[in-house]
Amino acid sequence: MTFASHAFPTVQEAAVFRVGLDDCDKAHLSSLGFVLRRYPAHAVIARQGDEQDRIFVMHSGWGCICTELSDGERQILDFPLKGEIVASRPFEGEAAESFISQTELTAFEAPATALLAALARSPKLAAVLLGAIARQRAILVQHLTNLGRRSALIRTAHLLLELGTRLEMANAAKRLGFECPLTQYDLADTLGLTAIHVNRMLRELRERGYLEFRHGAVHYLNKQGLECFAGFDPGYLRLPG
Amino acid sequence: MTFASHAFPTVQEAAVFRVGLDDCDKAHLSSLGFVLRRYPAHAVIARQGDEQDRIFVMHSGWGCICTELSDGERQILDFPLKGEIVASRPFEGEAAESFISQTELTAFEAPATALLAALARSPKLAAVLLGAIARQRAILVQHLTNLGRRSALIRTAHLLLELGTRLEMANAAKRLGFECPLTQYDLADTLGLTAIHVNRMLRELRERGYLEFRHGAVHYLNKQGLECFAGFDPGYLRLPG
């Protein structure tokens, strides 16, 4: 269960673009100028407040997008995963969020203007990119609903089920679980909890026979029961196309 | 301070499109087929789970977009305001959210396919629409950060400052305050609090000399102090163009 074994060589192979683009669309995609870059763990790839001038397609590793508050706290908004796009405010103006690597990370990058160029050139590519942006919005909506209206236990379960499902869609997870390098601090900053509270929630999910999270991997013990318990409906994760 | 006095007659006059579109772009906008519709208060305009086939530009009144949970609870994600676009998942698939009128509401509606058509026809219009979608994402990000990492008092202040700023940008608020038909239940469902807690937070904001919310209107008592207290930086609300 390593990411390397599932690496894709070109941006065209990213999950977001595996939607039946024809040769002409693929040529347009190539012309956008995506370049593969590697970042070490804990690197600031794009900083909140800076002019946002790039879009990214995740190639390997884990990153997070987060808001940084003036008191030094951060709220993690999402973890962009393999094959997914990062384009938080790609059209103009300051980035509302920081994009930070959690592990060593590789990503395809292109100038943000490429997105508008793509829209003008290829309606199919436009639909795919906009669909990907809409899917990320749906993910944010679920994370917001987690924080506002789901219990600490259910929101923990919901997030882990979501991450696993997204990795499965990118062929980067097994049905029985997935590698997850996130710490309890990362989960805490995502779930609006303390790390101690997250620890307690993970223990309870194990004691209830739903999942085990140890040694950097999530193992489902009863995935169907967990999905039912968390009210997890993966419809919002459907890839466009 | 009524909305009617600031009504705009055509969709071209919406704040989102007041960005220097030329005659050609305006002709494209006209050709998208926006039609003005009126809804009574508390009408379900689009329901979570239904095929999302329309985009909206708010014309007057207040609505909310929300997720509805299986236990009957709801999480309000945002209140689309005059001149703003509602296009939660406009490209394909089920709507992740419901769109509900809070008051009597009028909105311009067009088929969602119009959005893709616009993108293909007019790069300027494409940039404006995508910029509007990115702005709404930035608003969601702030609401998520409110829930996860801001205290109940600060998140209440932050939301009210944001709504006032957005209304000002649409010429639908005065500098000293704005009409706000939201109940404490609406605020509770937005802020992840109980209505009683919201009531207490509003009282504290008044007692601290920041704002007063009564008779359906927010009156700033010390707006600058409130912005400072809430760490409110309106940069994320900048309209595209």
C-alpha cells in the first residue's frame, strides 16, 4: 500500500482528468504547461495572502490547505489527495488559504491563467475543471457540516471515511484501509477538537469495532457499520465526467 | 433602508456583473436566458439531492443555502445576498445543498448549462463567473474557520460584519448598519450554536459597545472596534474584476 506503486507519469493520468478526454482535449491539457515539482514535508507551497498564481494537481504524498489565524491557530480545510486539483482562488487576488505539504509531496503545477485558457479552448476540459472545483466545494461543505452539526465521534468517522473513499477513487487505497500520515494534531485542526479529544474519539471508534488507526494507517474493522453510524453518503465525492 | 429602493432591473446590473463588461459580453449575458422569479418566504427553491439544473443571481430578499441532516438538523452554509450568484454544483450531479428563501425573495434564474455556454463564448464573462464562484468558496472557508477555530462571541461578530460588508458592496446597507431578517435560530444553525447561546452572544456584543441587533436590523455602535475585536479582514469579499 504505497503511493509510489500507483504513481502516474503525466498530468493527463490524474484522476480528475480520467473522464474520457479525446486527443484534442488532451492536447489542450498538455498545452497548459503543467510541470511536476517536488516539495519536502512541511513546506509552504502557497501562502495565504500571497497573490495566487498557480494551480496544482496532486501527484503523490499528502498536503493540507488551511487558514492561519492571527493568534497562531490554524483551521485545516482539506487534505488534497492524489489526482485532485488545488485551485482555491485561481482567478485573481490573494489566496484565502495556505497550501502546505504534510509529507514529501509531488504535484503538477501550471500558471493559474492556464485555467482560463483551458476554458476558452476546450468545453470538455472546462467542464472537467469546473466539476473538480465544484466537487471540492462539496467537500468543504461536508467539513463545515461536520464542525457545525455532527458530534465529535461522528465527524471523526465521517472525515476518515471520506479520505479513504477519495483515495480509493484515485487507486491509492485498499478496500480494507489506507495509509494515513496525519497526526492527531492534524485531525484536531481539521475537526475543531483538541488532539486529546481526537485520541479519545479514535479509541472509541476502535472499541465500537469500527476502525483502527495506528502506525500511520487506517484499518476498517466494520466499514459498512461505520458508514451507517456516520451517515456517510459518498455521493458528493463523485468525480465529474 | 429597504431593498426595494435599490432594486436592479436586469441581471446585468447585479453586483457580480458590475465589472466593466463590454457590449459584446453583455449580449452574451443576455443570451444566457436569465428570468426573474419570485418566491414566498420559506420556499424550497432547490432541494439537496435533486439534480441541480439552474443557477441563480439574487435580486432581492434573503435566502439561505444549507445541508439537511438525516436527524432533521440543518447546517446553514451561507446567506446569498442581493447581486450574488448561487451555483453550488452547477455542472452536473446532485445538489449538495438546499436553497431556501428566508423572506420573500426574487432571483434571476438560468439553466445551469448556460454557465458552460458563457464560458465558451466570453472569456471576460467566464472570468467574472469563476471569480464569483471562487469568492463564495472564500466565504465558505471563513464560515468553516468560524466554526472550527473562533470563539462563539467572535464568530457571531465575524458573521454579522461579513453580511453587512456584502450588503454594502451591493448598495443594500448603510455604513451604520443593515436590515437583517435572520432569527436567532437562523444564526444558531449557521454558527453551530444554540439559539440561547446566540442570544447571549448578541447581548454581550451590545454590552461591550460593539453592535445592537433588534427589530430586524443590525446597528453598529463601534464598527471599527468590532472589526478589530473579530479580526475581520474583508479582503476575501473583494468582487472579481
